[in-house]
Amino acid sequence: MPNRDTTQPDRRTLLLAGAGLALAGSAAAEEAPGGLTDLPLVPPRTEFVYEAVVEIAPLVPLGDSPLGERRIVPITGGRFQGPRIRGTVLPGGADRQLVRKDGVRQLDALYEMKAEDGAILTVRNQVLIDPGRDGAPDYRYSTIAVTAPEGPHAWLNRLVLVGTLHSLRPAQAAVLVRAFRLA
């Protein structure tokens, strides 16, 4: 049988206690962004690796698919340079594109670059372009994987690269790719 002499908290006291717990919880979440651990949130930095002017041929439509419009853009050449590397973009690669039903474009470019010392690098650049809406700029960022042979450029094999993409039209039938390492 419960002890009736014990004072029970009233509704106001319970509400105030709950509000206090909620405030304490939000303060803890501010101290640990993400709220799952007490590890500090340290966003990655980026460091410039290279930029490439990639020359392109006219777009070739490949037809519609259930996912959207397919197309391909042949890569005809170009050049690249950065603090530790420079050379030419070789012809023969291509940028396969999917224009989704929502207007977002997914690009998957595969091509080779030849460094000044003759080393051949294979580049896979996967880009997502979301056209700006309501006056906002386009969102155009990529992940870039570079495969280099053993030797002086092998350092590229150990990087996570992200990139940007800008059209150089109408001045030039090319795009500008800038690659940054996550640090």
C-alpha cells in the first residue's frame, strides 16, 4: 500500500523539470556536434592539387532511359598543372552523362593525363550538378580518383580528391576541373 504522507510533485514541477532536462540535453548537443560522441567535430581542410583544362567535342545524345536522358561528351585533349605535377590531357576519354528527371546531371568522366615525365595517370571524375533554383548558383562538385603508376606520382594514389567543374564556353570548347586533396 502506497504511503499517502509522501508529497507528490504537482504538474508545474514536472513540466519545469522536463524543460530543464530538455535544455541540458540541447546544451550537451551543442558541445558535441552530431550528439553521438564527445569527440570534437573537425571538418576536413582542402589543399589544391591541380587544375585541368579538358577540351571536349560536341555532346552526343544516347537516348532516354528509365533514369533520364543519357549522353556522352568525347574528351579531345587539354592540359593540366599543379604545384607538384603538370602535363597534357590525352584524347580518347569521355564524359558519360545522365540528366535525371529532376534536372540534376550526373557526370562520369574517364580519361588519361600524361605527366611531363611521360607517366600516364588515369582519372575518374564523378560530378553532380544541381541547377540553381530561385536565383541560387549551380551546385557542381565531384569526387576524383587518380590512378598513377609506381614512381614519382604514386602519391596521387593515396589521396581523396574532391573537385569543382566550370564550363569555359563560349570562349573555348572545354571545361575547367580543379582538384583538391582532403587534408
